[in-house]
Amino acid sequence: MNPHVGRLLVPIIVLPICFQGYLKAYLANQIKWCAADPRFGIAVSKIIATLCCITAAKVETRRLGVVRSEGLIEDDDKDTKTISMTMFWLVPQFLLLGLAEELSEKSIVCFFTDKLEIKTPEEDKATKESKNMYMKIFAQAVSGVGIICGVLSVYAVGETSARVGGSSWFQFTLNRSRLDNYYWTLAALTAINLVLDLLVRCVVFRD
């Protein structure tokens, strides 16, 4: 994708750093209502994650359309060439990703602190801070499991698409791959996850 703004070359690493990383840093002290209702925050983060996947799928579909129109999809050597589509089309999905990540992480920490923390009648400030620290570590561990599952999903989707469709959605070149289909799959899985979460919440957490 085109990384230029006029004559200025903008490294693509700027997108995740500025639009995802800085947004998470800004929201770190802004999202305070998660402590009052962390389960609602988790549900909202899943909705935003679904929108993020849908946005990524639509942008990738548009990118592949530009690649085809410029005749760069057949020759593997042309996969590294720049197309006319600006890379700033990726900004919305990085913003949604940063928002979903920060909201999810903070809501999970608040949920674990509220539901799993062992409360004692007498405890000093240091003990409370120590417990909160372990709750944050526990929440990060849960996020780590999610990352591992994401890696496994790439393998599972690649094998399934190869068997069902005859060719994997993940090829040796980006232009020959069908990442848009993969993003649509992630959107569907995230939406299903949200529905299951709401069903479990209605059955288990009726309070």
C-alpha cells in the first residue's frame, strides 16, 4: 500500500504505534466504568472486536480489488510493488483494535478482582495492592491464551480452506492470499463468542 503523504514517506509501523498504542495509553485512565460493571465492558469489547474484523475484511477486499485492477496479482515478483491505495485505510481497524484491547484488558482485570479476589476482614494497603497485581498478571495470562488460540486459528483456517476450497487462504504472497475471508471468519467467531457469553451470563450470572 502507498505509504506516502505527498512527498513524505511514513513508515507503516507508525499506524500500530500511534493509532493503536497511543489510543490504549490514552484510554488507560479514561475507562473507569469497567470497575462498576466489568461484564458489560467485556461484552462491549467483543462487539468492537467484531466491528474491527469486519472493517479489516472490507479494507482487504478493497485492497485486493486495487491489486487486480493494476494487474499485480498474477506475477509473484510484483507482490512487493506499491499500489495506489494509501495505507491510511488501515487506520480505522487499528483504532478499533486499540479500543477493544484496552477495554477488554481493563474489564477482565476488574472482573477477576471482583469475582476471584479472596477478601479478608483485615488487610493493609500493601496486601490489597499485591492482590491487584496478581489479578493483573492473571488477566494477562488469559490474554496470552487468547493469542495462542489466534495462532492456532490461522493453522486451522488454512487447513480447512485448503481441504474445502482446494487452496489455502494463506499463500506465499500477500496478493494471492485471501485474508479478507480470514477476517470474515474471525468476525463470525467473535460474534458467536459474544452470543455464547450472553447466554452463559443469563444462566450463571443472573445477579
